[in-house]
Amino acid sequence: MDWMEIIGAHVMWKQRLTAFLAGESTETLDPDMIRLDDRCALGKWIYGDGAAMSALPRYEEVRSLHAQFHQYAADVVSLHRAGKTSEAEKLLQGDYSKLSEKLKHRIIGLSMQVKSASDGIPRF
């Protein structure tokens, strides 16, 4: 599991959404697909191999924050498509950004817990 790649992919979403709102993106963003938190590498790990780590203190928090992250990203796209770009921008710069930053830090914490658990060293 490349945790830095996982973090980078989620950080890039803000740039993708910013470009989308500015009309500078050629991507077709589907809010129904974005909302699915089990499709990206982190989501596949959470609901797949990572489920074995569900007893770790950061696991449930990361799972929950990650699901909310995908919901907010989908909401940004939906609002923009509905002609509510100012609301989409407010969400992106406000709650989405705060949650994204928190998720990034919690992923780092979870990655350390996973490494410790994999090494057989409990460090909770």
C-alpha cells in the first residue's frame, strides 16, 4: 500500500474540482460515481484487505471521513451542474477543504498504525 500515493490522489481532487468549476476541465465528472467511496485505491483497501485492520483506532475514523470526502466531492459537482456554482465553490473552499485536510492527517496516522500492526508492534 503506497500511502503517499493514496494521499496524493485525494489531494488532487481539489484541483480537479477547482478546474471543473472554472470550466477548465475536459473531464466528465459523474456525482453518482464520485459518491462511491469503495472505487478508489483507499476505498478498495478499506472494504477489502484493510478490513482486517478495523480494530485499529484510526480505521473507523478514516473510513467515515473518506465516505464524507466522496459525498462532498459529489455534492460540489451536483451543485455546479444545477447552476449553483457559488454554492459549489463555497462547499469546496469550506467544509470540503477542512475535511480533506483532516482526512489527509488521519490517513497518515492510520498508515503508521497499520505499519506498527504489521510489524507486530502495538503503538496505539
